[in-house]
Amino acid sequence: MNVDGIAYRTIWVNQDGWSIDVIDQTRMPHLFEVSNLRTLQDCCVAIRDMVVRGAPLIGTTAAYGFYLAMRDDASDEGIASAYRKLYKTRPTAVNLRWALDQMRGCLTALPIAERAGRAFERAGEIADEDVEISKGIGRNGLELIENLAAKKKPGEVINILTHCNAGWLATVDWGTATAPVYMAHDAGIPVHVWVDETRPRNQGASLTAWELGKHGVSHSLIVDNVGGHLMQHGMVDLCLVGTDRTTRTGDVCNKIGTYLKALAAFDNNVPFYVCLPS
């Protein structure tokens, strides 16, 4: 997405062709800084200390961490060590375990001399795959917004409420819950986002509001408990949230406070959607 008119991903290969750059999210919203990751340890610290956050971005960072580890030690023990160290950083993140399994699986059968090169390729594929997943979510969500817009007067704003940060800062690009918003905005549909501050870490205030603003999307920061009031007064057309865990039966676990928004939406007949890959 855009930051002051310049397109960024949250993670990319540095101009040197081998090290990895990430947006340092611990500095937001007051500073926009890029951190350069050059070793396995750099990636471990970035994940553990929440320089990067959001399950998709954590998984991608871990994949690049695996690649950087292979540059130093591509032996079987090097693979085992990289897996072990990266997994310990944030074992609750589903994408972390998945990405590590992907990396180990594609490297183990290769000759040692080929492992670093293949690790670099696979990490890049994982990053690109995540972008396509987010785009798919965005296209499906855009249809919902277009249907709502068709029922309103021309130019009338669509008000969307979101919780926490399920934006492009949590993925490689586009985001999950924000992808439909960005696509609608870019298509010229007038959208406005109610952004929950999301205590206790305030990801909505420090991250979601920041990224929406930088891309030019109209938004208002609200305290967590005002969502039900807005719905009650007809000021919310649609709720879009992300998910930390989703069961096979469709039950969703997400940031504390999501449940109350779902109850308020149900009580006020406001459509409530969880945006996730399938």
C-alpha cells in the first residue's frame, strides 16, 4: 500500500540483493523507520520484539530468517537450529509454524550447496502468495461494499467498523480486513472507517489509523466501547475484522473486544464479516 504516495510492502529484499528490510512497527505511529535484517538472530529479535507483527507477516519474516540462516550454515543441523530458534519467537502464530515447515520441507532433500538459493526463492514465493491471498479477500469484500453502495444515494459514504489491526501492516500487503476497504477506496467508492483504538496495545490507534491515513482513506479513531452506540444510531453499515484462530466449524478467536462488536452488530442488524484466507 501507499505511504505518502510511495508504494511499500511490509517486508522486502534490500537493494544489496540479499539482506531483508522491514518496517519497524514499534516506532509507529510517530516515526516511519525501516530495519535491516542480516542474520537469523536479527529476524528472531524482529519477531519476538514485535518489530513485525500479524501472523502472515510473522510467517514471511520467519521464512526470510530461515534463508539468512542458510547463508551461514546450510547443514542439516543448521536447518534444525534455524527451525528451533525461529519457532520459539512467537509459537502462538499459526503462520510461523506453517512457514517453517514449508522452508524445512523444501530444503532437507537438497544438496547443501543449493539450500541457501532455494531458501531465498521459497521465502519470496511465500511473500508473493500472501499478497495474492489478501487480494482475494479484498475482491470478495469489495463486492459486499459495492452492494451496500448500490442501495445508497450516489456519493453517500459507506461506514465500516474494524477492530485491532488486520491491515497491510499485519500482512505483506493489502491486509485482510482492510483489503476490501483499500480496493473500494481505490475504485472511487466513498468509504469511512471507524477504527477501534484496541486496548491494551492500541494497535488500532497506532497502526490501523496510521496506515489508513497514509493511503488517504477517511477514518475516525474511536474508543473501544463506542461501537455499539454507533451501530444503535445507524452509523455503521458493515463490520470487518480479522482472526487469530478459526476452527473447522467456523468459530473465530480474535483480539479481545471482537466478541462485543459481534454481539452489537447482531443486535442492530449490521452485517459482520471475518476476513480470512480459506
